[in-house]
Amino acid sequence: MAPLDLRSLFVAGVHFGHPSKRWNPKMEEYIFGKRSRAHIIDLSKTVTSLKAAKEFVEKIIGQGGECLMVGTKAQAQGAIKEQAGKAGAMYINQRWLGGMMTNFQTIQPRIERLVFLEDAFAKGTVVSQTKRESLMLSHEVERLNKFFGGIKEMVKLPQVLFIVDIEKEKLAVAEARRLKIPIVAIVDTNCDPTEVDFAIPGNDDSVRSITLITQHIAEAISSGKAAAKFAREERMAAEAELEAQEAAARAAAQAKAAERAAKAAEEKKAADARRAAEKATPEAELRAEAKTEAKPATAKPESELAVKAEENPAAVKSEAKVEEKPAAKAKAAPKPATAKPESELAVKAEENPAAVKSEAKVEEKPAA
């Protein structure tokens, strides 16, 4: 593609205008002069206008918009189709059908019909009763392709229009203005530049001129698509990073919740253990009291026995012997009521040993 400068535009013949008798006075600011009764376009204005138009188109496409390229005159048909195909843009290079945009809901079913028939022919699923019906379907596909082939992928209205020769495409200009869709157009000396948003002064009758300007617009469309793709990838990366951060935050929150739950379970377990211990303590005390009450009233503590043993060992031994005797034996052979304690016998033995011996003999005799 030729660079955007005065020389390339001059070589392409962009500066040639219409005969002076067919000029539009509103184009005066873009006219450099007149030669051989024809106006000469100021190429410096063309360069400035084309740069501004490219920036605008690139911005719209970069934001996710679509550009519809329109050129139905014979000199523009080939360039429009070729450059739109390279840039991946929609185009119309045949007759502009009335209501193409203002009545798009009616045009859309025809586009869907074209897509359906092409897909059916490609897969070989077209079922026709006769050869004539098959031929009619083929003709229908050709006719639909002629008018809608460049907008088969259009599912919504475009955000910007690029038009070659606004005098010929008056219907497209009127619909775009009605829908407030921005227009970028090549305007010759016989056109009204106020009808479009971005007027590119230039020769709209020369194939070379149309091709050069269309190439620059297609380049802007390609750049905008690349920018949109990059922005989309960045947005997806940012969304993925945000999702990763949210997942990490959720994981951290779940970990903290699990930690709190474990801590609460431990605290509950400790509290249950304390309550069990508090409940067990009174029961132990009650059992101890019950054991204490179950002991015989005559039982003497060990400390008391120890004191008595120090004072009178003989008396302690006699008491121990008495306690060891079983109760049944004590009932079967009770001691005589006249039995005297050993301490009394000991006293008597000291006073009268003979009397003590006689008493002992009497006691040893069997009761029978």
C-alpha cells in the first residue's frame, strides 16, 4: 500500500475534480484551483482529512464496533469487495436496497435464508423434488449473494459507514443520518461535505484514487480489530486474575472458618470435661461420706490405739484379742458373769498368790 503523503495521492490522481460547472460551492474550502475547466482538489486537505477519518474508524472498531463499506458504482465495486475482504469488514458493492438499515428486521430473514441455503448446498442436504426446483434454489442463492453476500455476518447495525460517492449513495446516506450512524466518505467537488461526519476530498471516479483511499480505511479497520482483540485478551486476563484472587480469598476464608470451628470444638470439649469433673466431685464426696457412715460406732481410730499402746500395752493386746473373736463364738460360749479382768487378777496375785491359783483351777474345770 502506498504511504499517506502528497506524492502517492498525486500519482493516484486523487486531486482531479469534476468540471467547474458541476461543482458544489460547499466544497470551496477543499479546492486548490481550476485547470482546463476542471477543479483541482487541495491534496494537503485530503491528507489531513484522511488521517482524521482513519483515527476515527480505528477508534470505533477498537471499541468493538463494525464498519460497513459501501460502493456500488462500477469503479468502486472491486476495490470495496477486495479491501473489505482483507480487513474482515462488511460491505455492499451492489444496489443498496431501501430499508437496508432502517428496516433491518425485514432484511435479516433474507440474510438468514441465504446462510441456510449455502450451508445446505455445502453439506449436500438440499432435498428437491425436481431438477427445476434445484435450479431455482441455486438461482435464489446467487441473487441473495448479489445483494447480501457482503453482510451475511451482520447481526446488528454497523457503528460507522464508509461510502464512495455520496451523490450516488444518497439512500445509504439518508438512512445513516436518520439512524445517527457516523459517515466517512470520499467527497468530490460536486458533493455536499456537510452531509457526512468525516469528508475525505478526492476523486471518486478514478479506480486508482478509490483503491488508495479504500486501502487506508481498510488499514484503519484492521488496526482497530487488532486493538479490540488485544483489549479483549487483556480484559480476559484481568478477569482471570480477579477470579484467582477471589478464589484465594475464598480459600483463606474457608481455612479461617475451619480453624475457628476446630477451636470452638476444642473449647466445647474442654468445657464438657470441666462439667463432667464438677459433676463427678460431689458423687465422690457422697461415696466417701457413705463409707464413713458405714463404719461401726465402736471402731477406734488408729491414733487412739497407738496412744493406748504407749500407756498400757497389756490392755491394748487384750482389747485386740477380744475384737478378733468372731461374734458367733462369743454368743455360743459367753464368759461367766463372775469373770474378772486380768488387771484385777494381777493385783490379787501380788497380794495373795495362793488364792489366785485356786481361782484359776476352778475356772479351768469344764462347765459340765
